[in-house]
Amino acid sequence: MSLTVKTCEKVIERALGGTPDTFTAIDLINQASEALVSSYEWSFLKGGSVDVSFVADQDYATLPADFGHELATKRKDGFSTGFAWTSRDHLAELRSHDPRTRLHFWGAIVWEQDAATATLTHDGAAPADAETVTVNGKVYTFKTTIGTTDGHVVRGADGETSADNLVAAINLSGTAGTTYGADTTLHETVSARRATSLTITLEAKTGGEAGNAYTLAETVDRSPAEWTGTTFTGGGGPPKARIALYPTPSTAEVAGLKLFYARTLGTATSDSYEIPVAPYCHTLYLEILRAIAQGYEE
């Protein structure tokens, strides 16, 4: 038989003699799922796999929604760069000291809320000299000739080149003194990456709702160039698993790694949701659910 949220709600009501007061039934069901998964290395949860892709100028790789924990990793054919797991603390140390690693990427599994993002779109034409883009308070000024000034960005021959130079200035990934002013500093709160030939994605470096208040403004609105920006949105929600990376990939690496992982039971959201528990674990799951429900109420 299948174990649905509806069935579990009936179990909770019988255990409590009514509906729960402290948490909703779905909250209790999701907590029971987490408790079961963390109690043992269940064989029915093993077998998840995914091809991991790296995105240019993005310092993390996304993972499936049902990711629980890593079991094994192998490099796929055509992926010429090495990869090694490390801790989150070590990754932070690497990022702060920025040592030069030629042979591989370092990666750490982290659980973070979605980060707020905004989109900057251009029409293919280069901005005029002295026009600006302001990213969460930091002004970037396009210049035909740059000096050493922090935030000065080389105005390219077209919008695409100019946008690439802006991404480099925000991430401090280009050549200082050539792509942007030599005294330019790393943006403290936002990173940037090319999304398409006409768009840049700007992303808060820290996940959570606070990034939704970040700002984006531009003055590139004189013919022939027309650049437009959106507001930062999408920050917050439940934490999701991702692979934080060092160094930040400078080019895309599609499906370079094969990651094998143990799955979670997912997040119940409605009465029709089926909790993917193996039949031999149904009784144990329901006992855990009863204990959690009674523990909160009593």
C-alpha cells in the first residue's frame, strides 16, 4: 500500500484524540521523514545519481531537490580538471586567501536558502562613455579610456563585450587595469554571470530574504544603447543542497562529474503526496510520527 499524507493525518488524529495544536499535520509528517532518514543508512534511499554541471562565473553547482548526502563521485570523460571534496571552513579559507590552484576544484556540500537574483538586459549596443550601472550601491561607470579608479569598466565595441567587462569587474575575474580600473575591489554582496548573450544574472552572495532588498539601477538609456534591470527577487525559502566551489569556474563545464547520492523522502505539501518509504518501514515510520506528534502536544 502507499503511505499518503491523508493516511498519516488519520494516524496523528487517533494518537492525539484530535488535530494537533503546536504544528500542522504536514509539519509533523515532514519532521518524521527527517527523523527516519537520519536514523539509518536505508538501502531504499540509495541509488540517486546526477550529472553535475558547472556554470561560468557561478561559485556553486546545483543539486536535485531530493539530495540527502553524497555517496561517491567520479569524473566523467572529457572533464579535464580534477575535483576534491573539502569542508565548508576550508572552502572559506581558500576563498579568503585565493591561492592559485591549477589542477582541480575544491567542493563542499552546503545547505543554503535561495539567493535573490536580478537580471540586467542589454540590446546589443555598447553604453555611452560615463553611463553607469549601480549594483546594490556600488557604481560601475563605463569608460572609453579607464584609469585606476575603482568601478571604472571598459566600454566595449558592443553590448556583449561591455556586459562581459562588467561581470569581470563585479567578480574581479578579469584583468585589472585592462578590463576595469586597477583599483577596483570585489563586490561585497553580489556576484554576476552571463546568462545569455543579452542578459546578465546578478545574485546575492548570501541566501535568504535579505537579498530581496538589494537594488539595481542603470543610466544606459540613450540611443542606440538601451539597458534595463529588474528588481532582486526570489531570496528565502527552505535550505537547499548545493556544491560550493573554489575557484569559481571561468567557463561552463557541462555534466563534468557524476555524483551518486542518498535521497531524502522529499517534502510533503498536500494530502495526495505519497511518502516514498519502503513498505517494510511503514510501521516504523508511523511509530516515529506518533512519537513526534505526542511529544509536542504533551
